[in-house]
Amino acid sequence: MLDEIAGIAAEAGRIAASRCGTDYRTWDKVPGHPVCDIDLEVDVFLRERLAAVDPEAGWLSEETLDASDRFERRRLWVVDPIDGTRDYLRNRSGWCVSVALVEDRVPVLGVLAAPVRGELWTAARGRGSRRNGKTLRASPRAALAGARVPADQLPRVDRDLEAVAKPNSIALRIAMVAAGEADLVATLRWGFEWDIAAAALIAEEAGATVSGALGQPLAFNTASGEAFGVLVATPGIHAAAVERLRERAMAVV
């Protein structure tokens, strides 16, 4: 099934990439959260194709009205048609199509298709994760100081960390930890399951430690479809990162 899902996500990515930089309509769903016609087009494509793969699975997507019957389903498709819409709208490469299959509240299959970057990320629970077929492994870093963080800039309190190039897509930033290209990614706010489900599995299967912002386990197919933050890091620095960020996270939650 993973190969079939990967093929569908890759095709969805090609659809989106073919429209990138062309004339399409864009608007804000709420202030600061842009969406465009292509988000909706890709969402419809994915729902039709994934339903044919597993018609019994529920559906949770950024661009679809949430349906309460998903709670009754053992399996759930969790989809973001274009994660990193701001980069898509700017004709940049830092976006991807994100598809996860969740079973009993745990992601079991995950795919990120980033066609402009020439990347296809895949993972199956217990079977590892790959980028373009190459097995991924998180960095062995064990010291928080000097850890690489995808960021435009870091706050002064974190000046001992190292900022590296940051795609707009949170899923791709998490995947960077899986690939050993970053050591730490953290968000200290409420976010949505569709942003992180596939990437969390990819990172975990590469040996990274994945949790919420306070170190709590992540759960999926929740009533709200949300989680308080995500913290993905190499195993050697995860606990130290949780402690460093705890006060800041508590001020938000």
C-alpha cells in the first residue's frame, strides 16, 4: 500500500507543481492563513484516489470540512494538500503534499511529495523511512549547544544553536531531522494533525524522538484534530530541548 500511496502523493505534487507560478485565485481563510484554488484541486484529487485505496478509512484534511464520523473509523487519512502554502504562492520550493494513514490513533504510513525539490519521502511503521528510496537516519548529536534548527533567525536566548535554511512547510522541516540535515524542530503553539502526521512518522522511523511541545506523546484522530506543538529532535538532545522550551511553552498553553 505504501508504494500506491506514494504514487498518488507524487501525482498530486505534479499537479500542484504544474500550476505553480500560473494564474490562480488566492485568499485568506483567516487572517495570516492563505489558501488558493490549487489547494482545493489537489484536495479533491487526493480524496478521490485515496478513497479508492481504502474506502473504509475516514478523512481529515486542511481543506475539507471536518466530518464527525471519522471518530468511528479505525483508520483515517490525514492530508495536507499543500503544506507550506506561503512558499507555493511565492513560487519557492519549500512546500509539499503530505499524506498519512492513521490506524488506532497512530500513523502507520506517511508520504511527503516535494516535486520542486525532487524529493519523495516515505515511511511505514516498523519498516524505516526513506527519501527517494535511500534509508534515512537522524543525526547522533548528543549536545544541545550547536544543534541545527531550521529557522530564519533564532532568539537571543537560543544563540548557542545554529540556524539552517528553513522551508515554509513544517512537514519538510521535521523531515530534515529524519535526514540528519537538522537536529531540532519545535513549535510552541496549537497546530493541526495534518501538518505533522506523515512527517512525525518519517522522523520517528529514522530514529528521531517525536513529541508534543511539552514532551507529551502525540495522538491523532482527536476530537479537535489539533496538538499542542511538536518537538522533533535527535534522541540525545530531546530531553534537554523539552526542558529549555518548557517555560516558553507553558506561557502559551
